[in-house]
Amino acid sequence: MAKIVPKPHKYFKVSKPFGFSRPPVRLRDTETKAFFTLENLNLPKRLWNFYFDGITRRTRVEAIQKDLAYGGMYDFHVYTKTKGRLFEAPVSFFRKDRALFFPNFRVKSLTGKRMDLMDALDQAKLSILRVYSTDAGYEMTSDYFKIKDSEDNYMSKTGIEVFKQEYPSAQIIEVVLSENASKHFIHTFITPGKLLSQRPKEQHDKHLIARRDSVLSRDDREKLLLTNAYSGYIYIVDSSYKIRWAGSGWPTETEVNGLWKAVRGLLKEDAMRLNKTK
């Protein structure tokens, strides 16, 4: 029973790089294993391993225990307690040589285009990833995109033009991670009809949808600090797919300023790097 009792969430400040130690790989470059192999066709052995093999059974049981401990009820409890603020954003962006990687996975855009997340990231030198699963996550990250001294925001049809003028080498990408099959159906087939008219045309292939558990395991989400379905997350990912800054939940004014300060600093870093290589 102790293993299915979740540990209380502890609010913390991000002070060191997080993510994956290895760079992401395009899915078309990964080795695909044949399904019809002697091992897969040996059904009695597979059944034996499933029920009686110690390592296989222990791994499966541990995964089930974690799902029971940190499932939807736990997420909702943490959300009501923290209001989605799971961690405090870092003071500044991470150094390039120390930063870790954001993973690659298959996504689908508003227009129905299927692609790797890396394909979207490659469209700019710097990407601001806005990741959420629910309307609450979307709303709590909205403050990041308000245009200073204006009623507009960078996600509107007029605001995106302002964004392109101020940060021509950067882009904003929305990633919707559907919690389950029913919500994924809504996000994939129902919501796009409305969003196509609401989102700027330039953002149609930057609004990406994926089934959360299919593309990121619970362990993978923990590496990204993406642990609560009701919260919203912001990541700055550079051209080498490294996470350079991150925030969660309703931001403070300091965190909003910190995001755009990091964007300007990273674009300046990239420009200096290009000048050195000339």
C-alpha cells in the first residue's frame, strides 16, 4: 500500500538544467523492429513472461503502482493546492554547454499535417513551447504572451505580426498533450474547426497535438518537470533542441519578464555565435 500512496508535491525553484541527456532523433531515422519474429510469435513464452517472469512482472507492477499513486485525482489535488504553479522559473537561461535536451515525438497540426516535433522546431532559431493538456493550462500561460503596454497579445492575428517584428528569429509553438483517447479525439477532430478561424494562419502548423501517454511516458514527463495534467508549461528550446528556460502555471511579473529577457539573450547568443563562425 505504501507504494501507491503519493508523496506530497513540494514547490521548488528550478536552479539547474533538466531534460534528456541524449539529443532527440527523428522518428524516420530510428530503427524499426520487425513484428513477425520468432520471439513475438512464441505466444506461450510471451504469456509466461507476462505473468511469471520476475523482471517483466515487477516492471509492470511498478508502472501500475505509479499510475495509481500519481493519477488524475492526485493531479487535481496538486492543482487545487498550487494553482498550477509547480515550480518557480530560473533567474536566467541555462548555459548551452550544460543544458539538456527536449525529446522528439510525433505530432499533428491544426491542418492535419503529421510531422515530428523536430520539424516544427527547425522552423526558427529559437522556439517558445507552450505545452498544456487542459483549458486551465492554456489560460494560466496566457500572461506570458501579453504585449507590454497593450491590450493585445502575441497569439492574436495582429499580435503575431508584432512578435515577428520584435523577434524575427523566434517562434511560438503550442503543444496540446491529450490525456486520454476521448480528449485526443476532441483535440484532433472537433477543436481544430474552431481554432482554424481563431488562430493566425501562420500558427496553424505551429499548433500541434499528440496523445500524451503515447509520446511521453510518466518517467519522461518527470524528466521535463511536466508532471501535472492541469498545469501549463513554457519551455524555451534552442536550435540544438536544448531546454534553456522553463516556467509553469500562473506566472509572476518577474517570470514573464524573465521569459522575454531569456529570449533576447539567447537570440543575441546565437547572433554572436554566427559572427564567430564567419
